[in-house]
Amino acid sequence: MTRYARDEFDKVPETASRQGVHRAASAPSRPRLWPLLAVGIVALAIGVVSFLFLPQLGFTQAGSQAATSLETPAAQEASADPSASAEPSASSEASASTEPEPSATPSATVPTAVVNKSQGLAVYNGAGTAGLAGRVSSIVQADGWTLGQVGNWGGTPQQTSVIFYAGAAQQANAEALSKLLNIPTLVNSAEFQVPLVVVLGPGFK
């Protein structure tokens, strides 16, 4: 029992329905799916229309032409680059081929042979022309040569004029006499006692 006095609010009939702040339990709300279904149907319709009708209206061809126009400058630049890179290599190869190659071995310098006119020189007349040996001996003596025996040739008859020299050491002297007397025939021989012998043959002038 409460200690407060009863009032009119305490008198609630047992058969009366509930009133005031009491609310009946509401049924659970269901999710609404029709907006999602509508959006899906519209998107599907747009996709079908695009697939069927856009190629006929020329949009695909225009897109392919645009893609081709974008690819063409890139292809031209790519094709131009190898030619540009090939020119420096060709020029470098040309410059490398024109450069002189160093010789593997240095050129050998041939020492100039020294003519020694102090060697003994004999002049023999084998042509049968009187005074020929004396005339030639005066020529070689005037050129600075040391004159030895002068006379007639007593050996094997010669068909032409010959200069005999004793060994390689006298070859330069024999060549100098060959130019002086215009006698091209030189013979290396050690049969004579003097290093240089001039035999005047037939036809000597």
C-alpha cells in the first residue's frame, strides 16, 4: 500500500483500452529494392543501345581515326630517330677509316755508302784502240781517284767494257766509276791485286 492518498488517476477500469503515451508495436520496415532494380534496368538498356546502335552511327570509326592520328606522329618520330642515330655512326666510321694507320715497323734507313777514291785503280785497254787507256786514266785522275797501273789488257778478250771490284766493300766505288765512265757492267772478283780494275772493251767511247 502506498502512503499517498488515492486520486482519480488511480481509478483505471480493467476493461478499458490503453490510452495516452502507450503505443502499439509497429511492424518491421522492409527494404525498398525497386530503386536499385530501376537503375540496373536503365543501365542495361543504355548498354544494349550503345552496343547495337553506336557502331552504325559512326562513333567507332571516328574513335579509331583519332587513335590512328595519335599513333602516326609517334611512329614518325620513332622512324626518324634511327636515321639520326645512323648518321653520326656513319660519319665516325668514315673518319676512323680515313685516319692513317701507324706502320707496324719503322722504315729502315739505308746508310749511304761512302766512296773512297784513295783506293788503287788500274785501267787496261782491251779494245785495241791506241791511247785509249791513257785518255781514260786522265779522266779518272781528274775526278780525284788514285791511279795505279795503266796499260793494255792481257787477259781473256772482253766483248764489252767491265769494271771489276774486290768484294762488297768496293761496290760503292765501282758504282761511282760506272757513272763516271758510263760502264754499266760490274763484276765482283778477287783475281786482281788491286781493288778496282777498269777494262775498256770494244766500242768504248
